[in-house]
Amino acid sequence: MTVDEDQALAETLRDIYVSFEREGEGAIARLARIYDRDVVFDDPLQTLRGREAFLAMNRRILRRARRLSFDVSDVASGGGAIFLAWKMLYQPRVGPTLTFVGATRARTRAGLIVEQRDYWDLLSSVAQSLPLVGRIYASLTPHLG
């Protein structure tokens, strides 16, 4: 892929992320067009192999959400790689609203995403959403580093 093709794919991925709130299943259909059939997806909770497993995960998240939105603050690409910095607001049907600050690193080949790794901190995201847990977490973090 050329630098321009990488950038176009990165911008398409960003546009899909930010469209989740208004498009829902339509955003997932758009994801299907930019991921390789054998994509490998990895995040702090799971490793998935294959586009169908990746799309099914996105459908589960969407189905369980009262609200799901992304704010993508940075996009970079080149050399067969895409990087996005984002903040995700996830409001489940039951429970507190969670905010995840994270980044996506994706590898591309022949105009498709073949590997994606999402980086985010599950513990601090949950701790910030639950007052008691948040206070305990805040009291422990100075002793960790």
C-alpha cells in the first residue's frame, strides 16, 4: 500500500468509529468491508481470529449498549500501519457509564486491515466509574510506580 492508501484506510476507520453512535449496525457493515477475512484482533480482554468473530464481538458490544460513542483525537498512518487515539463512552443497558481512553494499532495489507491491537486500561476505566472502587484505586496507584 502507498502512504496515501494507508491514510485513506486510516480515515475510513476513524469515520466508522465515530459513526457507531448514529449508525449502529450500519457501522459494523462498513467494518466488514475494510477487514481481511483472516484478521487477528487483540485487546486486553480477548484475542479473536477471523473477520466474522471480530464482527460478532462488535455486534455483542452494540447489542449490550444503551449508548456507544467514540471521539477519535489522532490518526496516523504509513508503512502498512494505522494508529488511532480515541476515547470511547460505553453506557451499558444496566450499570454505570464507562469511559475508556485508548489507542488502536492496525497492520494493513492489500487495502485491508489484517491485524489490530487495541490498547486501553480496563482497571482504571472501571475504577473511575465506580466511586468506592475509584477511591481505593486512587489511594493505591501512588504506591505502584
